[in-house]
Amino acid sequence: MSEQIEQALERKYEAGFYSEIESETFESGLDESVIRRISAMKEEPEWMLEWRLKAYRSWLEMEEPDWAHVDYPKIDYQAISYYSAPKSMKDKPQSLDEVDPELLRTYEKLGIPLHEQEMLAGVAVDAVFDSVSVVTTFRSKLEEAGVIFCPISEALKKYPDLVKKYIGSVVPRTDNYFAALNSAVFTDGSFVYIPKGTRCPMELSTYFRINEMNTGQFERTLIIADEGSYVSYLEGCTAPQRDENQLHAAVVELVAMDDATIKYSTVQNWYPGDENGKGGIYNFVTKRGIAHTNAKISWTQVETGSAVTWKYPSCVLKGDNSVGEFYSVALTRGRQQADTGTKMIHVGKNTRSTIISKGISAGNSNNAYRGLVQMGPRADGARNFTECDSLLIGDKCGAHTFPYIESRNPSAIVEHEATTSKVSDEQLFLCQQRGLDTEKAVSMIVNGFCKEVFKELPMEFAVEAGKLLEISLEGSVG
Amino acid sequence: MLSIKNLHASVEEKNIIKGLNLEVKPGEVHAIMGPNGAGKSTLGYVLSGRDGYEVSEGEATLNGKNLLELDVEERAREGLFLAFQYPVEIPGVSNMEFMKESVNAMREQHGKEPLTAAEFLKKAKEACKQVQLPLDFLKRGVNEGFSGGEKKRNEIMQMILLEPSLCILDESDSGLDVDALQVVADGVNSQRDGERSFIVVTHYQRLLDYIKPDFVHILADGKIVKSGDASLALDVEKSGYAFLGKEYAEGEA
């Protein structure tokens, strides 16, 4: 049986193509002049440059963290190019018709038909290609509702006060090594502002793609949901197949004002490297949201890609009665390593958080859940529920759970449940006896295991996530 | 239909089936009885191709196809259905979804279009009613939290939906009360159409009061040692397996 499953797992990465697009890429290396050049390219205000430089100087003093349950060779930060943009982006297109058709074909190959999305799906898309945001669809409709959804570089020009007020307010530029690096060199990302009392009329979505060789991607996303507003946001990511490792160090900051709700979903499918662990993306990401009174922040992530993942989308439950949720599916196979989880920081009274984590390990991979639940002294009546399930496929992979619970309030309640199970011979045999092949059977069993998380995804993306898992698990069954 | 000739099979290098012969013609119901450890369940697993069950000698064909050359799912698609003695749970996968995939895999094999969700739902509801399970069982995870009797009825529901040509029922009566037994038997009897064949593996004669066999075979030590009509099962009920020899005389009925 395990042999069949192994074959089923030896599946090629489908988004691994490279697009021939003329681009302008900085030579590799990082110093203050590179940061000045990035800032100048983006025509940024002076304060932004200063902010970047401060972040860079802090970063120089910091040490790369090594506490995660992952193992990778030392990264040479001077061998990375910190800026790459498709050439045709110099005069930013005003509509899709002006976008390089090759670029549009790239997105179509990825299953993101921008044209169609604009017309039919009712999903507004911001597409970030290497370092720049390529196109944001559906803008006029969003503008009618007063919603701002644009590349962060553009927001810096049009709404500098908003950006200045909130950037770094949730993830300070010295928060950690990778966040500091991102703060110094971030090139683009999405900016969202939902006005008071507004329900964003559609799902907002960003697709990130790393195309050029030896480039890093450092996007920065900032979402502000003003009082009583609601927004659902999804990001998807892919990269070409390459032998070298590429670095992705993003920062996402969410601000949910009183009574606001932010739902943030991620489908991450960066190139994971080949079966021997050659190549693949290092996904070192800092995501955090701050929830004010009665606000709610919900993170849902489906992580199937990347060679190494280091990622803990977190909630600071600052306001009374605020709610934090984290729903995660992390699938590792081949030589992939993931150390992912969340932090729920309960500050306000009667704050509630839910953590549902599903880790699936196959092949020679290692999958760790790392989560912190912290009940502060003022968090009277706060509650957390954590469920952490691991599924093992085959006998060469590992699943690890590192829960940290800190309670400084006697009235707070913390629950933690954890299970580990295997895809059993009996389950596979039942499926096969009913006419299903091994691939279908494994993917069905794994999908069932993840059901609690998938039902949290927006409808169309739940289907996408299910398919992605299927693709990640399928193979050439002999 | 099914033809087994001089079949030898082992599990973990232990010989369990030792020269078994069996011919099943379309529409026939064959009961296989025998003492514990005779190889009754093994036969079902060997025929369906379960991993770890090695055939060392002999042949088995279904509708002229050599079963032993086929993968588990290929045998299933050729119309071989095994109703499990202990059906396993698949958490989070709804019964509905599971059976729809399964039914469509069979249809594809026969060059038929897959059923639409609406078409399938109609069939599934009928089958569900037939085995007297509440309709919400279609939405629940496969066997997830089902009682023993519900699991057995769920197996029969799958059999009804899949329309196999050969059904092997592996102790489908074990652990059932009389009412549940009646439901299972009714389900099986409703599928007897003169074409579909059944192998009913059971430890007790009781089931055969409900599902009338055309032939009864006694399996002992990996071979069929005695065959007869339904009356043979009654003999076993009365006097146990004593006729097999001293080692079977006690503790069996």
C-alpha cells in the first residue's frame, strides 16, 4: 500500500512554468542604495524611505531565527535581487487591454482568468507579478462603495496619511528578522480600506507570482476595516520551477476597528522543490491582525507549497468581546518542511479564539504545528478552543505539535485537543473495492480530514482548495 | 460467471486457502459456511485482491476475465462487490459523495455518462429508504459514528446503488438483531434478478432462513469439503461441524 501512495505523491508541480516577459531586474545585493532606488522607483514620500532605512538598520543588527523545526542552508542575502518588474509596467496599464498579453496568459495558465473574473465571478483581483502589482480589477464598482483596493505603492501616493497611520502598527518594523527585511525592501502588495459600516460588495483577491530567477518577493499587505465594516480577502501564490531556492518574506497587517470583521484566506502553492529537496520557495511570512472591541478576525489558510514554511498568522484580541479564528490545512510531501500555526493574544475581556489546525504529512516531509495562546491579566472570561489534528501518509514523514499556553488570568479557559492518525490500509481498501483508484481514494480521505477547514473558505475557493489538494496528492499510479 | 479452480492463497506466508474450487452461475446464491479459521473471510479478500493476500496457485475468473491479473479497483469495476464484515469509517467524507464517486467510476467502466447530482440523489434516497436508514445518513461521514447494524445496512445500500454482477457478503448477519437481519436480507433479496449472483459467507444458518441459497458449501481448512442444497445448512445447525472430524466437534454450531 505505502508504495502505491508514494507513487501517488510523486506528482509534478503544475504551476512550474516560466513566462518570457521582458523585465527590469535589479542586480543582486542589498545595501542602503538599493533601498533608496526601490523607494525612488516607487516615487515614495520621504518618510517612507526613512522608515525603510530604519528597518534596514535594525535588520542588520538582528539574527536570523533558528527556533523553528525546519532545516535549510544559510541564505545569502547578497545573492538576491530585491526588485524585478515586467518592463511593460513602466507606464502602468489603466485597464486589462493594456496589459502584456503574455502576462495575461500566465495568469490564465494559473487558472486565474482576469478578464473573466472581472466580468463574471464578482471577485476583485489584484495581481502581483514579481515585485509589482500588475492589475487590479473591478475598481470602479468598489469605488462606488467607497472601498479602496489598490497596490500599496499606489496607496502611498493617493492615501499617504492612511498608510502612514497604519503601516507597522500591527507588525512593527523590528518585530522579527524577516519582518524587518520586508519593511526595508518591500516592493508591492495590496492595500484595502473599507469605510465605516460598509460591507465590501465582493470578495477581494490577490494573486502573487514570482517569475524571475534569483529574485525575492517581499510584498506587504495592509487591510483596514473601519468600524462596523466587513471584508473577505483571499490571496493565492505560485512560482516557476527552479533549482535554486527563492525567498518570499511577506508581511500582512490587518486592522479590524470596533465591530468590524475581516476574513483572510490564503491558498499557498509556491513551488515546493523537487523530490530530492532541490529548489523551492522559502516562505517566511509574518501575518498579524489586531481586533478592537467586538471585532472579528478570521484566518483561513491552505498551505500546500513552499520548500520551507515559517508562518504564524496571529490575532491580537485587544478589544473586549473580540474574536479570533485560525483554520489551517498544511500539506507537506517530498522534502517539504512546514512550521506553522498561530498566536492568539487575549488582551480584552470576554475575548474568544478558535484554532483548528490540520496537518498532513507525506513522503519524507516534516510538518509542525506551533501555536501560542496567551491570556493576559485583563482578559476576564476569555476562552480558547484548540483542535490540532495530524494525518500521516506513509512511514517516513513526521508530524510535530508545539502548543504554548500562557494564562495570567484565572477566569480564562483554554482547551486543547490533539489527534494523530494515519490513512489506513482498511480505508484505502474500502475505497478501491468501491471502484476508486488509489489517487482518488487518498485525495478523498485527505479532503474529508480537512473538511472543517474547507467549509470556512469562500465557496469558489473551497473548490479550488480541494482541487489543489487533489493535484498535490495525485501522481502516476502504475 | 465466477469460476475458481484449485485456488491456493496465503496471508503473511501462512497458507489459508488450499485448493479451493467453486463455480457460480448467473443468478445463483451460494452460501459458504464453516468453522472459525476455515478461510471464509480470506476468500472474499483474495477474490477482491486485497494487499497482503498472495495467490500462489490456481485461477479465478469473473465473466471470463482473469481476476488475479487485475487491481482491486479494476475487479470492483468488473462487477465484484464485497460487503465488509467490519466496515471502516472515513471521517469527513460524506456517504453521498463517496457513493457518487463510486457509482460514476462503475458507469465510466461501462461507457456510460456520469450521473448528475440530481439523478444520483434520487437513486440514493430510494436505496436509503430501502435499507431503512434515515436520509441524513447520506450526508454523514462514511460509517462515521454508525452502529454495527447501521454499518451493515450502509453496505447493502452501496450494493444496491452499485449494481454489481457478483456480491460477496462477508458475515453480513453478524451482530444484527432480527429486525436488522430482515432489512439486510430484504435488501439482498430485492437484488436477486436471475442474473446477479451472490456468495453469502456466514457462520450461522440463521441468515439462510432469510436469504434462501441455491447451494451450501462447507469450507474447512481452506477447502470446500462438502456441498449440498439448503438442507445442508440445517444439518450444520442441528449437529454442528462434528462430521468434519473431532477438532471441530466442540464449541461450534
